[in-house]
Amino acid sequence: MADNQKRFRPATQMVHGGTMRSQFGETSEAMFMTQGFVYADAEAAEARFKGDDPGFVYSRYANPTVAMFEERMTLLEGAEAARGTASGMAAVTASLLCDLSAGDHVISSRALFGSCQYIVADFLPRMGVSSTLVDGTDLDAWQQAVTPQTRAFFMETPSNPTLELIDIAAVADIARACGARLVVDNVFATPLFQHPLRLGAHTVVYSATKHIDGQGRCLGGVVLSDEEWVEEKLAPYMKHAGPSMSPFNAWVLLKSLETLEVRIARQAASAATLADAIAGHAAVSRIFFPGRDDHPQAEIARRQMTGGSTMVSFEVAGGKQGAFNVANALQVIRISNNLGDAKSLVTHPATTTHQRLSDEERAELDIGDGLLRLSVGLEDPLDLIEDLTAALDAAGETPIRAVS
């Protein structure tokens, strides 16, 4: 079956992809909770370390359970190779640091998750790598930012939290023309709704903590790309820097992948229903959802995505207090900065995920004080509509304390 896995459709790959069975023939993937591995003799150890004998050496380098997760993700993404990481931010950082040197230059879209913005704008320059943030929707801005030292492009699309979309194929063409690699954080689209590698991206990263786990249990990340780059650039970085994935977390993520398609389909359908239900509410001044025709990049969404999103962002009247009133009045939807969970979760980006940005930077990114980001879960959509509508109805009332 392993030889034929690439011909299977995604739902089948998410159940069977990458499975390696031990001598016991277990149905569920085995969890290899081990740091190291033993060898028949010293000669075997020498051959393993030299690479003459394929196999596992140390779980910081590679582990059977992690390898199964990596292989399943390559099949789902259509990549040649992958490496699992300890978290989504470990994946983002590894995808850039493994391939950059002092004196290099990175161009990134400015609409980023707060920690991604820190890596690009603050951390990389401390390592001698300069960076330029651009309006990701402006193709001329990408082109004009290119310098002879440009080695990498980075983007989130859809972005966090306003679900801004970028034309991946067009930016990939610009990157290729100047010899740079395009890294795409595809976490909001999931591997099911958008395929950056098919659109010309060189590398895709995910926070597996989000939809891939989808049940708020563990941290994880993954970097996917061509085999040559993974083996020559990423693998040495992973081996020596050590942002490795736990075998236990890899096992949890393998089990989660089995239900990814059915979960995402339900969540995205509920998100679309919820977006339409609140779009006309008097307390909602703006709504961001890629599946709606009023999305600023609706044409790009139709062209490069096969589904909308599990995320809905919207701005309410009354600024921060109005947003807090809505969040505190919710009974089903819970306040949390996580996303992609089976439980519906809401957060106020200006005071959580993007609080480290200045007022001017948030304004530039359209992150107003009244903006709320909603991750739609698996609850009955009618209960979610009733819960959010009631909270919006109360938005202008006296401040409400959170209900436990």
C-alpha cells in the first residue's frame, strides 16, 4: 500500500498515509517514546551515523512516530519532504533561519501574526538579516522591495486576524525571478482549502497546534518543501538546533489527521452561515470572511482557495468596550487566543495576539479596537448564531462580566 499512497485522495491519505507497523501489526500507529536507539554491534552504530545504514539514531534527529506524521503531511500537501517541529513558531523560525545568513534580506507581508512579525521585523535583523514589510496585496510593493541581497519572501494568507489574501502565484513569480524562496504560512487555509506548492511557493509551514490537532491538546508544527532543500538546509538545522517534535505529540496529531477533513468541512460551513447571519447586524460595522463576495480579495479567494475558512473576523461598534461587551456576553463561544479548535473561540487581537504592536501599526493592519476574531468550532451552528446574536444585541449596554 505504501507504494501507492500518492494516488489516493486526501481523505484516504489522512487515515492511512505514512503508517509504519511494528512486528506486532498494530492497527493504530505505534508511539515510539524513546530518546535513542540500540545497535546490534559497534559496526552497525558506525554505519548508522555515517549514513551507510538507513535508520534512526536519536529522536532529536528523527523518530518513527514523528516520521509517520511527516510522511502523512507530505502526502496531504503534495510535498517531497517535511520535518515536524515543536510548535508552529518553531516551524516558521526554522523555515527562515536554516537558509539565511548575515547580510541576506527578507521581504514579508506586513499582515502577520504577532510572533511572526517579531521574527521577521525584530529577531532576524538582530542576526544580521535585514527585512522589509510590505502591503502583501500590492504586487508592485513586493517587486520594489527586492534588492540584490533578497533571499526569501514570507507571507501569511489568509492573514491573522483580518483574513487578508495574497496572490500566491504572482508573488511566487517575483520571488523566482530574483532567486528568492517563497515561504507561505498556510495555517488559516489548512492543507485542504489552499495548496501553496501548486501555486509556486517553495516552502509551506503550519502550526499543527491549530486545525491539525483541532482539539486544544498539544503543540506542534511542520515545514514542507522539496527533498533537496529539506535534506541540505532544514535537516541540519533541526538536528543541531533541536526544535524537534515530541513523539507523543506526533501520535496525537496522526490521530487528529484522520478526522481533519470532516472537522474542517463542518467548521467552514458553520463559519459561512455565521458570517452571513451577523453581516447585517446593527452592531457589526465590518466583517471579514473569504467566502463572501464583500471580502476585499474575493476574486483571489475564488481563484486560489477551494473553501472559505473556519475563521470569521468582525468589527463591532463601541471600540474596545463594545468588543469586550460582546465577548463577555457569550455563553457557548469561549474567550481564548487559540484557533482551529472543536470549540468555538473568540479573541480580541488588539489586546492579545497583536498587543505588542503600536497603535499606528495596528491601524495600518486594520486591527481596530472593536475587532474580534472568531474561530468557529463544531457546535450546532444555530446555537452559535443565537449566542453571538444575543451578545451583539447587548454590545451597547452596560459592561458585562464574563460568565464562567
